[in-house]
Amino acid sequence: MTAKGRIVPATEEYLMEASLIIRRGGLVAFPTETVYGLGANALDSGAVKGIFAAKGRPQDNPLIVHVSGARQAAEYAEVGECALKLMDSFWPGPLSIVLYSTGGVPDVTRAGLDTVALRVPRHPVALSLIEKSGVPIAAPSANRSGRPSPTSAGAVADDLGSAVDLIIDGGPTFVGLESTVVDATRGSAAILRPGCVTREMLARVVGLSGGGCGEIAHRSPGTRHRHYAPDIPLFLWDGTDRAPFREASGLKWCYMGTRTPPRDIGTPHREIIFSSLGEYARGLFARLREFEASGAEMIIAQIPEEGGIGSAIRNRLGRAAE
């Protein structure tokens, strides 16, 4: 019997092995452009329950179903004009679209909702795995529930170990934040979770509506429970308030952001200054994990301004610091 939790390269041989595991009801961690996903056959209720068990994920948190394209999406959801425009503009890519389910995806995958979230990833390894498996793949982030999402194969192994049958190493992810999630059930798009497909980008393609809160927000993962949090306290800095640095007094603390912190508040244990918001997004989760493992007692992170990908970074930091 082959040992579980192996990290293997993304070769044709191992992708074939991974596709067999998916078809047999097992779990495979694989890279997407956003973060590493923990994949199972989205149509196999038993396999999907394995995702929830491996992650310790609440059963009321729906999973995103990764498909090969718009044609396969139409097998499992009611695809209207708004959704078609979004698919044409942003698929493959980091956009998940919530639509009314036609019933093919089991209740457990949809967390009992009448909707299903669908996405076509823009990563050759993920696309190859979907094609070779021949089934849609349900795949939340491949980490323990509530933890920072994994952007490398090593981070998956650190969190899940032998709970996953195989870990495909495709190198670091190149977006670094989970996909934008939009609800397109009502003829316009409501943003349920921000990501690198930004409000401004979406507005150039479809009409945007409010309503991305309350019950409709629960159609998206990442909106109902604690997420993205390191195991040490995380404080947020708005660029002016010195309260986070006062909290750090006498502690071993780390800092990250695009701005240099005040220099009269002591020396951080570690400091990362990102050159852009895109770099901040790519490095956010990896740096949270790195700081946590460094022996630090506290993390301070700068909050970017609203707009563009800054909104997505603010969302993840706000959830992580709750």
C-alpha cells in the first residue's frame, strides 16, 4: 500500500495516479493559481465528506466545484446571460460563480443550499487533473479549517499530512488569495467574497448589485466561520494608529505591509515590506505561516486601502484578526 501524504512532482505519471485516486473516492491536494486545493470527486458524497473530515470543516460551509469549462458547468447549474458574460471574460481564472443547482451536485457538496459555486482554474496542473479524472472536483483550500490558506505543497503537508492521499507539488501559487466569488442568480453579479478579479474588473463586464451579505453571502465559502488565522495574535495597522505597536511592547513581533512601520516603536523580530499590493496578496498567507513558525509572539499587518486587490487583502486580514 502506498503511503499517504506523499509530496510528488506534477508529472504525467503522478497526475494519472492522482486522477485514479479522485475516481476511487480519495483526496488529492493540488495547485491552482490561487491557493492549493484539497480535491475530491464533487459528485461522490462519501468522498466529499472526506474533505470535511480531513479539514475539520463545518458542514454548513459550501465547497467550490472546479470544472473543465462552461459546457461542463451547464451540466450542474442554471447558466444565464450574466453568468455567460462572466465565464467568457474571466474563465479560466480566479472567479467562482454561484448559480442555481440543477441537482447533479450532491447536497453535501453544496452544504444543503439550492445553489452551487463553480470555477475553471487557470493552472495547467489543476486543469489536467480535472480532465484526467473525468469528473468535477470539489476543492476548498488544502489546510486545517480556519488556518491561513496554503500556497505551497509544504504548507499542505504541515496542516494535513497523511489525511490526504497525495499532494501534487506545482510550486508556489501565483495569485496567493482565494478566488473572487460572485452570485449570478439574479441577472446581475453580487460580490460575496473579494479576490483578484476586482469589483472594477467585474463592473466592466456585467452589472453589479448589492446583497452580498446575510443569507446570500452564505452561498460562498469563507463568509460564515473563522478563516485564515495564524496560531498567534494578529493585529492590523491602518498606517496611523500606534495601538498595535503598543500591544507589541515587550513581545517578539513581526511586521508586514507595503509601508515601513514607525521606527521609534522598537525593532521587529522579522519584517517584510512588499513592493506592491500584488506581491502582498501573493505572499500574505506564506508570511503568516513563516512568522508563526519563527517563534514570534505577535504579528502586525498593514491594512491596504479599499479598491482593487486591496479590498481582497483587507478582507482576508480582517477575517484572520477576528
